[in-house]
Amino acid sequence: CLESLLFHNKRDEQGLYYWCTLIVVDAYNKAGFTGLTRAALAGVLAMKSFFANTSGYQLLPSDTLVEQLRPGDVIFFEGNGQHTSLVKSIDVSQAGNGVIRTYESNNVVTEDVVSVQNHQATTAQTTAKIYVISGFGRVKG
């Protein structure tokens, strides 16, 4: 089907897409973290609010230095819609330039690259013209 070729979506259930928030919920649940449910957090803004307001989780601002990020953190994007990505790895020089590699669902790729300049995440390769980074979610600790 052309849709699955364009969006690299895993068909989660018949007729439903594997949304960008679902990969976050499933990854966190598989890692043993609690409180994230598909029903409550299918929307990006609901998920962002969850990280901001739930004990044991935190929402970091968009200008967080990338050296403070770690694999498994969530990147929130907003603009003409919203999107989430999971941090896979961070490769940044001492000068603060490099990339963050991400896991994706409901995107044109299954992995993406976020540019880093001056210790700050800037834009994702595939969504740069649509979204800006609006924060980072993570488990506290």
C-alpha cells in the first residue's frame, strides 16, 4: 500500500496508524515505567502535559543543552501540528555541534536526525519546515 511506503507506519490495529505518541508509550511501558497509556496520551499536547505535571517525570525547556539529554528522552515538536520523537543517540563535539538521532513513527522515516548547533537542538531533518522543538520529556533521575 502506498501509504505505508510513504509514512513507514506500522499498522498497529486494523485501519489505525502507529502514531508518534504510541511509540513513546510503548517504549516507556516496555522499560517498566508506569502512568503512560495509549488512551490518555495519544495526542502530543496531552503527552507534553503529562511530562510537565506527573510525579516522576519532567518536561525540559526547548533550550536545554543537549549534553543534558539522554537516550530515551522524548523530543516534542510543535508548529503546523505536533510530533514526538524518541532520542536514540547523541553525537555532539566539545564545540557543541553535531546530531541527535531519533526513533520515529508516523513520519516519512523510521529514524531521523536532529541538528545540534552551539549545544542546542535546532531542527529535525524531515520536519524542519513544519515544526520547531518545543521541549523534552523524560523520567526524573
